[in-house]
Amino acid sequence: MLEDRKAAILRAVVKEYVESAHPVGSGRVADRSGVDVSTATIRSELVHLEEEGYLVQPHTSAGRVPTEKAYRFFVDGLGGPGRLEAADSEQVSAFFARSHNELEGMLRDTSTLLSDLTGSPAVVLAPDRDHQDVRSIQLVGLGPHLALLVIVMANGTVDKQALEFADEVPESALAIATAHLSGAMVGRRLSDVPEAPATGDPAVDSVVGVALGLLADRAADLEEAFVGGTSRVAGVFDNVTLVRQVLDVLEHQYLVVGLIRDILDRGLSVAIGTEHRVEPLAECSLVVAPYEIDGDKAGSIAVLGPTRMDYPQALATVAVVSSRLGNHLTEG
């Protein structure tokens, strides 16, 4: 715990550095509200804060820069998400007021929304398979060897998958296969795919087997990650090597999914620098939040930025978007 005066000075340093990206001197701290002491006293306290590991001084004549310890103190002192600015809140409301029929498209657009609001790359993890009941399922012929599997979930979202067949499949076989798939899957969750039932018709059995096999494979997959704002990485991070490292991590879906899951499993909403245990992202922070469907945690969202990120704004954005996304998926 820090004394009130030190705490106020440290918060002022963090806020100033987040805004300016330049080492902060005693004069800049004195100009900020909430720090009503002389510059000599501020200089003395800055030295103590540096000795305690909250600040570093890049050069002898320069001001101070916050460390991970300082950012953690600052974030813990926020007491949770604040209010989202009115303009941003209106943008979120307008987004979720629009019609979003296909689940993947909506989640991809949500990641872009998050990135637009925060100015940083953003990730949305799709709902896990235990939170999706099938309302209807249909096969639509696209050609002699190709069909589209259309799955409508209980919340109204639509999932489409292309199926290829070795042999030609007549429309009549697709219609019969649709009836058998409906009997097998309607009312079930995608994590509960049954064995393919035998119909006695080889063509129908083949179609049903291919469709249920695809659903079983999808159920076994990790949560799908939708990444928005990768084009912003170069503008957010000023180090070319770090830009490449961040892009490389974002391209590997299993890393992104595992990283976000690990942060939430540890009960964190913000992971700063080395706290997230991924060495290439040691100079980055993640702000994460789960979203719920019917009151159960189903997926999650995250914003990735530098440790010098606007934590209050990121926390408020993630909190509002995760809540609205969960509500939208619950209501359909």
C-alpha cells in the first residue's frame, strides 16, 4: 500500500505517460489535478517511487516512466470498469440494434467494433459448443457433389458449412437426410453429436454420416477466435520487432484462445506485460471479459494494446460490449 500522496503522484504519472508517451517530470505532475504539493516534494516522492519499483528513469535528466508494478497499482485502484463515453455507447447500441443473422459474421463484426472503439487489435471468442442448442438443420444442394449444411441455433443465429461428397447425391437423398439429421440434432447441443443412424439407403447414410462427422469435428475444436483491427498493430506499437511478434501471435488461433482462457481462469480482467506469460507479448496488456448466454459463461472478448494503454477506456468498452453481446445472443 502507498501513502495517499505517493498514490496520487503515481496515478498522475501513469495518466500523463499514457496520454503523452513521454517520460514524466515533476512539473507535469504538479499541473495535474489531485496533486497539490510543491514540485520539490513531487521530485522527492518520484525518487522514492523509483526506489520501490514503480517508476524507472530512462536517462538521468529525463522524467520517469511507469513500470508494470505501477500499471498494476493503477488498474487495481480503478475498482472495475467505469462508464463508457456517450458517443461510444451510442455506437455500441446502434451496432447491436442492427440485424445480425449469421453468428460468424456478427462475431467478426463485433471484433471490428471493439477495435474501432479502442484503437487497438481486438479478439472475440465464439461461444463454446455447450451453449448452442440446434433449432433446425437443413441441407441445400449446390451441385451433384456439393451441399450446404444450414444450422439455425436456438438464439436465432445461423451457422453454414459446405459438404462435399464422393458420389453424386440426388435432391431426394438430401431431403431424406435432412429429416434424419433433424431427428438426430434438433434440441441437442453441438457438443452432443450422436452416432449416424442407419437409414437403409446408402446415399442417405453417406450424407448423414458426412454431416454428423463435420459437426463432431467442429464440436471437438477449440473456440474459434475472430480478430479485428490487425491493421492497427503498426500504429499501436512503435517497435517493428514487437509489431511482428504481435501479428505472429494473432495469426495463431490456438495461442490467442489459450491466452484469453488462461487470463480468465486466473480471475483477471487485465493482464499487464509479463503477467500473461507469453514472452513475445511482454510489452503488451490484455483487457478481457467473458460474455454470458442464458446466464452461463459462453465466450469472451479481449483488447490487446501496449502496457501504456488507456485502461479505464478499455475496461469500460470491454464491459459494455461483452454485456450487449451476451444479451444479443441470448435473445436472438
